[in-house]
Amino acid sequence: MRRAQVVRLMSALALAGLVAGCATAQATPTTEDVRRARALVTEIGRLVDQNQTAQWRLIDACMTAQGFPAHTGGDQIGNGSTLPDPLGSSPDLTAARQRGYGDDRPEQAARPEPLAAQPPEYRARYVKAQTGAEVGPDGRAAPTGPPAGCVGRARAVLYGEGGKPPPGVLLDIGDAAAKAHARDQGVVSILHRWSDCMTAAGHPGLDSPRAAQVRAAQLRQATPSAPPGPPVQAEIDLATADADCADRTGSRAVLARSWDTRLGVALVHAEPALIANRDQLRAALSRAENALPKE
């Protein structure tokens, strides 16, 4: 199950309450308020991961009961308990000169497809048992509705009839914070200075470090056989200019300070929704643990 299936938009009612709360004049949150709200976000991220792991364990138990080996395991997604600045962050100058907008983590080898070596008839039976989907002549699964099979049963254990996870809240909190962040006059001013610096360096039309990163991705896509190898020179030049302009203008500190403040306020205002989300995930995990075979 992909992360996008786990963390979804809030219901219209919850979203309306969050926006209204952020728009209303309220006391500035204390440091303890923000710490408490951030701790909730961390716990929610951990619970999402634990629920995903429990779901795959339930699927494996269901499949082995039908005579299939456990081929699953799911994707490693990380708990997503941080919300990055939507305006982006400029790279360090030394790193930019070496790697562009890349990082120094080694490339992970692609995980082999566990069913690839099995005959088509076996793969079709396996997919049918796991998801309820029929496999067509082209070898592709063709879902006809919500997941059924072992996946559907596992989700029903976790989330009840229909198997839908509780609506997530983090995306909407991030959106509320992003709007306030983008309106901050200090942010507006520093980004004008950063953009003017980028134009002078030969990179016009960029209004934020995020826009520069998007352009870098486009440069890679336009260069045959560029990914996943070393960054192309055009990307290194762009990232180096970004880092240099951030150094000259001081934009990193201004953006980081504003985003940290705005996100903290949004998290505190959304604390009731965070608590509700956490409690729903805790209950789902408890149901899964009670249903799993005892080791």
C-alpha cells in the first residue's frame, strides 16, 4: 500500500474547522504547545508505519493459510513525520558544486519481483488470492473495485467494513502553514532578492528554491541517459547559483525560521484533529495485533 493511500485529505468538515481555526485570531502558541503537537505528528507517522506492517503481516498469514508462500512485505516508506518547506531549501554550496541537487546516499538496487520466476498460471492464482483481481492475457492485474482477497480482509480487520484508513491530517496542516508562510512579508522580500540574484547569475524566471529544483529535474529529463547517474553540468550550474544566492541574501535562515513558525502554529491549531487521527490509528493497530497469529 502506497503512502498516498494511507495519508489522505481530511473530510470537508475537518478541513473547514482547521482553516477557520487558523484564520481566527488566537493566542500565540507556546513552545510547549508546539512541542506537544510535533510529538503527535511523530507518533502518527510511527503508527502509520506500524499499521502498514501489521497489514502486510495479516496478508501473509491469509496467503500462507491458502498454501501460498509469503511473497509480500510491502514498501518501505518512512513515517513521513516531517513536512518540508514547500518553497524549498537551497543546497550547501560545496554539495551543489559536487552533486547539484542530488545527495550522497548510494543508489538502492531494485528489489527483485518475487513472482517473476513463477509461471503465468501461478501468478494469476496468487494475485487473485491476494487482491481479488483477475490477471489478463497480458499478465497485468485488472482490479474491478476495492481490494478484495487477503488485502481486503486485512484492511477490514484494521479499518472495519470498507477497509478505508482514517483520513489523514498532515497534508492539510501543511497546506494551511504554506499559505501563511508564502504571505509572510519577510519571506516575500527575501525571495525577491534571491530571485534577482538568480537572474543576474543567468537563471531568470525562478521565484523560489523549489522552482529551481523543478527546473533541475526538467534538465535531467531532457538529457538522454542522465538519471540515475551523476547530475548533468547544467544542473550543477543551477544548484551552485542557488546556493551562492542563498549565501549572499541569507534566504536559508529567513525561510527556515518562517516555515518552522508557521508550521508550529498550524500544528497547534489542528491538535484536536491530530489527537483524533492518532486515536483512530491506535485502535486500528490494536485490532490488527489481536487478529494476528500468536508467535
